[in-house]
Amino acid sequence: MIDTVARIKELMERKSWTCYELSVQTGISTNAIYDWFKIGAVPSLGNIAKICEAMDITLEQFFCGDRSYQLSEEEQKILSDWFALSEFEKTAVMNLIKAFKALKNNA
């Protein structure tokens, strides 16, 4: 699991931001930010989203790092189609994938 406070600190260092600067850029109180670093409080997802917006990164980049995998257009289309399927259809697709894997392993 990602250490969110360490990730925030890493991003702040990249921008050369102090806790005060992070507060100014995000609207998060400096007291809240200091609490993350001093007493181990955990930032809310809402605050992490504000940090991402201020740092011009996505939540995915926050949690997965800068080298997160970029989906190809084909992969994006497949994923989009997947979300449109019913649970029954998803189960059928997964069974088909399992059958293809079994055939591949037996070949």
C-alpha cells in the first residue's frame, strides 16, 4: 500500500514547495498538512484530489507513480465495452477467456 504522506512529501520536493505553499495552492489548512507530517494523520481522498489538481497530476499518477501504464486505444475501447456489459455478459466473457487459456496451456 502506498504511503500517501511520503508521496505528498516527494511531490512537494519536486516542486520545491513548503507546507505553506502547498496550503496556498490547494486551500488545505497548513495545520492539516503539518499534522500529516508530524503526527501521522492521513489525508482524505478529497485532499489528495486537491493536491493532484494543484500539482497537475491525476489520481492515478499520485497512487501509481509517473510511470503508470498508458492504455492503447484498443485497450481503452475494450475497457469501455467491458463497463457496458451486464454481470451475466461479463461472466460469459470471463468463461471464454478461461477456455482460451486452458486451450493455450494444453497446446
